[in-house]
Amino acid sequence: MVWPVVLLVPVAFFVSVILTALLIRIGRGVGAMDSPGSSGHDKVIRNIPNIGGIAIAWPLILSLLVGAFCVCFAWDGLLSIVPDLSAYEDRLAGTMPTVIAFALSLLIIHVVGVLDDRRGLGPWLKLLVQIALATILAIWFDIRLLKVIDEPLGIGPVPSVILTVFWIVLVTNAINFMDNMDGLAGGVSAIAAGFLMAAALLNDQWFIAASLAVLIGSLLGFLVFNVAPARIFMGDGGSLVIGFALAVLIARTTFYNPAEQGTGMGSGWYGIFMPLAILAVPLYDLVTVSLLRLKQGRSPFVGDQQHYSHRLVARGLSSRGAVGVIWCIAAVTGIAGVSLAHLAPWQAILVGVQVLLVLLLLGVLEHASRRAVQDQNDD
């Protein structure tokens, strides 16, 4: 089952490359170019199409819907291609309503993102759509983090539903916030998705791994034209879909079962921190830039040039250099995260300390460089 999943990466890559190349021409032809966004946003407008998210969202959404159709209506044909699926027939059949709901949620958030790229819908409408979709998936389709906390608290699924909705909205906006420099959001997302796919494969979660494989391939295909100097942007039509997809797939991957023995996924309570490690960089950017904006008396949802990537450039790095540094940091924390659930407790603690030290180092270096720049300006 591993190779059929892995082969989805190059397939999605070629589809995305072709689609992205077409979208560059279409975007220029119809004038679907970079836009100022919502009122109050501070951004540099470039004469570049911003509809590239279609090349990321459509392969993922269509693959989910085609997969659901094959499981429901063309099972024998699917088995002729991947015979090993026969062992998972009941499991896949029971998952299909959730798969369809997930695909339709991605489609809705994609449409909202594309409309925002064209008309500037504003942050609150997008936030309400995210909350509504996350709530539907958590309540009616059982996509929930940490179900284990429901019974001890004695109030049913309320705690895990609230936690899951918060998580989905948090990650969706963390990736959306990272879309602020050529190749940044796509590269960090591809790295995170790669480590999550590895975790899913190690845990025999084939559907989740396959979905992540399609997402990785689509991101890599898009990045061919998005790394500096970018020829196309993903826009909110891409970044919102990526964040929402990662958040939901993480919710399906991460669990803790106190009765489970060994060192696999679910056996140790510390495994629930795997997503925080893998997505440490986007979450760090989201938290720090939001705090900066709040400190300045501004809304955290109104974009500006104060993201971590911008702060690195302000301290002497080139745009490419800043993106490269952030990619490397994301890889370091991702390696730590994917191994977390499979370690002994004392090893997991060391890995957790490692990730925290990496983030602490980012903060210390950033603060020191800021002081140095200020002192230089004063002189």
C-alpha cells in the first residue's frame, strides 16, 4: 500500500504543473491579478496573477470526490488497480460520508478564498465560514481531536468539538498568514504535509496518507512557478484550502488511546503534540505577528509587512534567504514531530525540549538583531 500512495505525489505534481502554467496565461488574459485585499491591508501589489490556488485545491478536491465515487460505485475496478485495498473495504465504506463532507468543505472555502482575492470579502466573513465548516465536520462527521477527554469531563463531545474547531481555524489562518513571500507558504506546507504523510504511513492510515500525497504533489507543482521570482500567487483560494486540509487531516491522524501499548501512534499522551511540532513555524508566525499587531492597537486579521519572513528581511536577509531559512526550520521541527509518537517517554521529552529551544532561539536572535538595528539607527 505504500507505493500506490507515494506514486500519487508525482501524478499530482504533473497535473499541478500543467494547470499552474495554464492559470498564468488565463490570469493574465482575464486580468485576475494581485489585488490589495480587504480595506486596511498593507501589502505591495505586483502585476502577477493570484489564482494559482486553483492548481492546489482542484487536484485535492477532485481526487477526494473521485476516490469516494470509486469506493461507492466502482469498487471492483479499484481493486483491479490496488488489490491490497480489499482488506480495508469496510473501513473505507464507513469513511466515505466524511470524505465527501471534507471535499465539499474544501470546495466552499476555496470559492470563498477566490472571491476574497477578487473582491476583498473581509476577515470576519472568512472566519465565520471556517468556524461553520469546522463545526459541521466536528459534530456531524466525527472529525474530532482528543475524544478521550470527553468522558472524564462528563459533558459529552463538547470539549473535543470546541478544541477541534479552534484547531482547524487556527491552522487555516496560520497557513493563510504565511502566504506573504514567494514560495514561503507553499514550501512550508509541502514540508509539513510530507512529515504528516510519513506519520500516516507509519500508522497505516492510507486514506489520510493518500490525501496528503495529492496535496504534496500539487504544492510542488505550484512551487515550480511560485518560488522567487514568482510568476503566480496562490491567493486565499489556495492558502485557506491548504490550512483547512492540513488541520482536518491532522485531526484524523492524531489520537491518544490510554489502553494502547507500545510506542506507536496513540500509545503515548505526548504523541498529541506531533502537529504542534510539525506546524511550529506557521504557528510561531501567527502568534508573533498577531501579538505585534495587537500591541500596536491594530486588528490581528489586517495584513501588513510584519510577518516573521519580513522581519528576517529587515535584519539583512534577502527574500530568498529568508524563505530558505524558514524552510529549514520547518524541516527541523517536522523531523522532531514525525518521530514524537514513536519514542519512549524520555526520548519524547528530549524532542519536545528540542522544538521549544528552536523556537526560543528564533525569538532570542530576532530580539537581539532588532536591538542591533535600533542601535545602528541611533548612531
